[in-house]
Amino acid sequence: MFIAFPFSVFHKEEAQMGILNAGIITVFIGLLLYFFNKPTNTNIHKKEGYLIVTLGWLTLSLTGMLPYLFSGAIPNITNAFFETLSGYSTTGSSIITDVESMPKGILFWRSATHWIGGMGIIVLTIAILPLLGIGGMQLFMAEAPGPSADKLHPRITDTAKRLWMIYVILTFSEFFLLKFAGMSWFDAINHAMATMSTGGFSTKNASVSYWNSMPLVQYIIIFFMFVAGTNFVLTYFAIKGKVRNVIESEEFRYYVGGLISITCLVILIILFFRDETLQSTIAHPNVLGTTESAIRHALFQVTSIMTTTGFVTADFTMWSFFATGIFFALFFVGGSAGSTSGGIKIVRHIVMLKNSFLEFKKTLHPNAIIPVRYNKKTVSQTIVFNILAFFVIYMFIFMISSVILTFLGLDFISALGAAASSLGNIGPAIGSVSPVNNFAHLSDAAKWFCSFLMLIGRLELFTVLILFTPFFWRKN
């Protein structure tokens, strides 16, 4: 918050004192917690781990909304909490109808919540969740950094430092490239933070379609969205020159192959329905008239949705019902494990598909022992069951949430879109929450419910949901 304060001072905004006071109060809350909460036993067990992660994220959101409230930028508590949690969870759904009228200091803080949340989820999923044994993260122990011999470094603190370093270097690299490509320095730093966190908050009402006449800007964002959706451990290997480790990663191959295949399909749809799609871009309605622009917008939107970034260059719901169906399916894919992306994650799909095909073999050969293999290693049945349970619970929550959102006032299509988008931390959806709309029109109850979906989706379901089980609170 203190870093956002100079932006407001530089532009001589009235919001500057609101941001400063929010920072002071947050520091005061932190000091109170620190000095009046001296534990005698610092050993953290699984139960404490679940509570720390969930309550930590809620505390971030409750203090993170203070700049919005104190500055008067978002005076409503419901809206302020929604915007803050959407930022920290890197969802990118917004209730702000006129982004460009917001104070610069508030816009910077809004993007900063993305950046903080994005790195937080990297450290969480790579270094902490494997220790808790949740979300099937044990599967990535051989690849992910953390406390074991195979990792980038055997200590979590050093792992976190290395991840932070990569994150910072990539953010500043994108910032300089975007500035070089023609963005203002303020737009460049905000979009760099939102890209690397796969968040999607923009400083323009038209999102990245504002730069539809500047293809280089969009190609740079496409590249960094792709990198942000890749396992950060693989990025570390690539930086160290260990390209073979990247190429041999099964998840990475599926990630690249799927992205290219779906992009080619969307390109064909755009070209086939050229007359209908010419009016689908937000800021410049005729940019789909050339093959290059069709390729660029298809690649941008597929990468944006697949990595759950949520930036927009065009309204993909106008690219025929077929294209809308494809993008809606992408809501349930997600990026790579160990990335800042949300969603189910590609590796879970790989394991589920492999296990499903093996069931056909086992039907023909019931006595055969055929294990699921990932990256040429056998996956234990415990992890397979964990992943299957995650998928079943994920889809069950999606279905129930869709019904609840219709009860809270959304039409059926919009409810499907809002539920899938919030749970997958995506941002734009379909229906009344399409890329050209936002979540401002939702009722307060619907906003609180979508906030809950964003939280459980960001924290891998089990981390939050286990707190609602009676056996969690029993003394062992």
C-alpha cells in the first residue's frame, strides 16, 4: 500500500491520504498480531497449515480492501471485498464500470493485489501444499521446489527466494518490453504485474483491446501469459539452460500442444465466420479483417483463457456458438501445476485420461497390474484417487454454484459463466458477465458467493472445504 502511495501523490489525487491511512492501519494490525501472539510451540502441523493458508488469504482480503474504502474509490464493502479478493486470487473479475476514471494510486494497488496473490500461490502450491499432502501435489514432488533432495533447494525459504527472483525478473522484463512497444510506463507496469500473476486487471475499460492497433504489445503479452501459465520450476530450468528438462515434461508438451491445436481451430472458426466476427472486437471493430489479426486474436484469447489470465482483445462470445462452446470448455482446463494459473490444471486431466484408458485395458485383462505413468514414473493409486476426488468435487461445486446463482438472480447462461469463471479464477465469462461486461450488476449476495468460489478455487478446494468438516475440529 505504501508503494501505491507515491503514484497517488505524483498525480496529486485526493485518494492519497486514503491509501496512506490504509497502509498505516494494516501495519498497526500486523504489529498487534505480532506482539500479542507469541506462540510457545512453533511446530506447525497439518491442521494449523490449513487454517494459516485460509485465514491468511481472508486477512489479506480484509486489509486489502481498505485503500478502496478509505479513498472512496469503492465505498461499498461488498464491492471492495469482491474487487480485493478477485485481485489476490488473480481472478480478474471486476465491479468497476469505468476503470479509466479511477485514481492512479488505486489502479496500481489493484494490480499489486494480483502480483502479490500470484507469487503467494506459487509458494503455496509448490512449497507448502505438498507438505500438507493435498490437491494431488505429491505428484509434482520430483519436479517442484521444496524440502527434498530433488528440488531447486532443500529449504522452503530458499525455494521461495528463488521463485520470487524469477517472478520479479520476468515482471520487469515484460515491463520494459511493453514500454518499448509503445505503452506508457504506468500502463506497462500494471499490465506486467497482471500478466505474470495471470490476473487480468487492466488500466483501460477496453482491456488489452485498447492496443488492437499495436500488435507488438499484444504479442508480448501473449508470450508472458504463456510463461506465467507454465510451471515455474520449468521456467527455472529454462533460465539455467536445462532445456531438456522442459521438453521432457509431459505436462508442458500437452500444454503447448493443446494451446496450438485449440488456437488453430479458433482461427478457422474466425475465418469461416468472418462476416459475423468483424464486429466482435471491443475498441476497433474491423481488426479481424486480415489473416494476421485473426491469428493474433485467436492466439491471444485462447492463451488468456487457458492460462486463466482473463485479458480481452475481443468478445469471443461473438465468434459463433461453436467458438463460445470451445472457450467455455477451456474454463475447466487451467494452466500448468506450479504456475500462477487457476483452474483444474493440465496435469490432473492427463492423469485422469490415462487412468480412464487403463480402465478399458483392465476390462479386457482383469488380472493385469497396469499402473498410471506420468513423466515415465508410476503414479500411486493414492494420488490418482486424490485427483479423481478433486475433479468430482470441483464439478459438483460448479453445478451446485450454477443453481445457487440462478436463485440469486442470474439467468442460466450467466450463472454457468459466473460459476465457472469464479471457481476457475478466470475473469471474463459468458452471458451477462461476458468479456464486454463485468460483475457490477450482480446482487450483493451473488458477489459474496462468487468471492467464496474465487477463494476455494484459488486454494485448491480441499484447503478451505476441509475446515467445514466436523472431523477437522475433533481432538485426535
